[in-house]
Amino acid sequence: MAMELSIVMPCLNEAETLAACIGKAQSYLRCSGVSGEVVIGDNGSTDGSQQIATGLGARVVSVPIRGYGAALYGAISAAHGRYCIMGDSDLSYDFERLDEFVEKLREGYDLVMGNRFKGGIERGAMPWKNHYIGNPALSCIGKILFHAQEPLAKSPNRQVEKGIFSSGPAF
């Protein structure tokens, strides 16, 4: 049976939170019965993040090109799942609550985006300027440009069918 889901996390020195994120992702896969893997796109961590990830059974992809987007691109390119769910490895997302995203992908959606504000965001999890200025402004622009009903820029937690990603730019 082909692997259905790759849970992808970019990483740069996330030793303090990485184990908890991987544990939640693995718990989701185990409890949901979804066949999958956890892939860490490491961007040159120097705090032992790679060892933590491999010790927990996650697959680490070393991405030599610096940057958040490069780390995601490298990890998604190496992912084996039909679908990819991506989120930061800093505990800002609950990797145990992925059912709704997987359901939408199975229904045929090419892209599913989460909104961490709808479920509540903990105090101190985001700088005030991002929460009250940056995200609302980006959401407004995105809604206007793409005629979207839902906010587009409130969460970097995104899900894609890997096939649409593989035609993207090469680094």
C-alpha cells in the first residue's frame, strides 16, 4: 500500500520543541490509522535537532540552502506521501488534530489551509504586530486578490497534494 501522508516540519535549531511536535505527529498517524511518515527539513541546526528527530524515528532531510521556504521545499521534495501536511516545529500547531485536513485532501482539494486563530492562539505565541497588523493586512490582500472567503495568510500550516508541488521551481 502506498504511503498516504507525509507530515513535514522545517527545522532550524528547534531542539526544545521538536520532540513534542514529532511525538504528536506520530501519535496522529498511529491513532488515525493513516499510513505516513514524519519528515524534518533541517536547515543546518547546531543544537542536536537532527539527532533528536532521527532518535524518534523521523526522517531528516538536510537542506543546505538557507531559509524557511527552502527547508520546506527540500523536505516536501523528499517526502513519500501522496499528501503533505506542513507546520512549524515550535509547538504552534497541534499535529494530533489533522483529520479535517486529511478528509479535505481525500475529497480532492489540492490545497487546504488551517487557521490557528479560529481555534484560539495562546498568549505570547505570536508577536502583537504580527497578530494585530501583519496577518490581518495579508489576509485582506489575499482575500481581495484571490476572491477568497476565508483568510489566507493566518497560518503557515498548509496541506497539499504532493503532485501539484512537484512541478514547482528547483533550487
